[in-house]
Amino acid sequence: MTDQEKIEFLAEKVMGWHKHWPHPDYSADWVDKESGHAAYADWNPLLSISDAWMVVEKINSRLLWFHIECANGVEWSAKVFTARFDGEECKHVASAETAPLAICNAAISAVGGKP
């Protein structure tokens, strides 16, 4: 997936947004499907930790949870777990040079995509 494809996948499949063009001369906005309110035109969880954290919060609302760490001081790891009665189970793991990219790749994998 290209970076733009990852952003669109996360916005649509994880956040539940769709693109809306208010006017042909303007760039598209992401609009929340539930509320109908405009979300973010420049949302980029691949680069912004605050945008990536929105992805973490949305995934957590689906009864999944993240574990994020920088174990070796160079590479970040993000893991998505499911809660089970007999303990937690790690479902998806992604590593990247930055925390936002590791978060995004693990989230894409958790909702059925291939980063």
C-alpha cells in the first residue's frame, strides 16, 4: 500500500469516515459517517502521533488494545491484542522506524488489510 492508500484505508475502515468535497476548488474533508460532521482535511496518522493516537483509541473501542514500545531504541513495535477469558492473545504485530507508522501498520492488519 502507498502512504495515501494507508491513510484512506485507516480513515474509512478504522475511523469510519468518508471523503467529502465541499466545493470542486477545495481539497476533500474526511467526514464522520455517524455524526455527519467534518473531521480533518489534513489528517495523517503516518506522520502525526496525535492522529495515530486517534487510531489507537478507535481500535480500543472495538475491544482490542494496543501495546506500543521502543525496545531497542531504534525501532518501534505495535501489537494489537484481543481480550479473551483465558488471557489476552496477540493478533497483529508491526514494527517501523516511528511509533505512528508502527501503530498504523498494526491497525491496518487488525482490520483485515495488508500494510
